[in-house]
Amino acid sequence: MGTETATAALALADDALILSHRLGEWAGHAPELEEDVALANIALDLLGQARILYTLVGDEDELAYLREERAFRNLQLVEQPNGDFAHTIARQLYFSTYQRLLYGQLATGDGPFAALAAKAVKEVDYHQDHAEQWTLRLGDGTAESHERMQRACTALWRFTGEMFQPVGDGDGLDGVNRQQLAESWLSSVTAVLERATLTVPDGPRSGAWTAGAGRQGLHTESFGRMLAEMQHLHRSHPGASW
């Protein structure tokens, strides 16, 4: 596997791992028992994707638990704290819509990610539907749920531009049309927000959002705390087997 492809695999794996961990933080704290199970299942799907992608690059345990913060290449969007339930759903809507469109493009090619994408896109289709149904339920629900959902959508909007930037210097996602990806994402998300009686956050409509720098290893303040928690057990007992 070439350097550019390995960089892309690592970035996609980091996205899935970090969001999986964030969703796992809801275990025992979701607003409904059914939702506890749903979020856990989505987290497990993402963890499975991360494991497959990591094995394309190296040892999955070392990559997940022994890298320092600056070595992670995940989007800043997925590392954002859960906040209230509306905040989690907005994050999930933005990312799952992007991931389904991305994997849909990758699955149609013959590149190194085609097989994974063909399987994962079926999982992510459910993830997106789950996020959309909750967005509609909260946005078009009570005055308070509407306000919280709107606030969450607006707060996370600034992190979405990074999804449409190259993964690395040479990118490694052959065959991905990023302009089409951005346009399709915006169209899909806009349609959901409007159905939910929510206002699409202010910003460019062409896909040229302000991008974060997670792909370059620069992360938000909360990421370091989350990473320390995630890696604590492995680092405390190196080489342990269970």
C-alpha cells in the first residue's frame, strides 16, 4: 500500500474510532433504553470499520492506543463532545451523511477501499436514517427540543467544511469527486433540516465552508482529554492479555 493510500486509510479509521468512542460514552445515559442500544450498535459498526482500516496500515492496537494526539488524523467534527442529545444527533447527521456519500463513491470503484465501502455503506445508511429521524423528531417537536436542535446544528456547522478537503498532501481516495460530495451533502442535509423546521446555518452554500485542521493532526481542546481516557487502560498495562 502506497503512502498516500495508507494516510487515507488512517484518516478514515481515526474518524470511525473517535466517533465510536464518543457514541460509546452514551452507554447507560441515553434518553431511552432503546436509544442506548441503538447508539451502542452504531458505535460497534464504526469500531468494526476502524479495525479493518487499521489493519491495512499496521497493528490496530498500537495505532489506536499508542499514538500521540498529533498523530491522529480524524476530522475535528467527530471529536466534539457529546453535549446534550440534540448535539450528538446533529454531529451524527452531519457525519453519517458525509460517510454514506463517501463510501457510496468508493464502493463503485476498484480501489483498496472498495470492498470495505460496499459493506460499510449498508451500515451507514442506517446510521444516517437514525440521525435523520431524530433530527425531525427534535426539530419539529416541542419549542425546547426545536431550540436545542437548532443550537446544535449551528454550533457544529463550522466543523463540516473539513470533510470535503483532501485527506493528505496527495489524497489517497482515488475516484472521489469532492465537489460532488460537498454538493450532495449540502443538498441532503438542507432537505432534512428544512423538513425538521430548522434553519440551515449561515455560511457559504457552495461547499466552501471554513475547514478545520484535524487531518493535519491539530485537534480541539476536548480531544486530548478524550484520548487520555480512551488509551488509559492499554497504556497502564502494556502487553497485557485478557
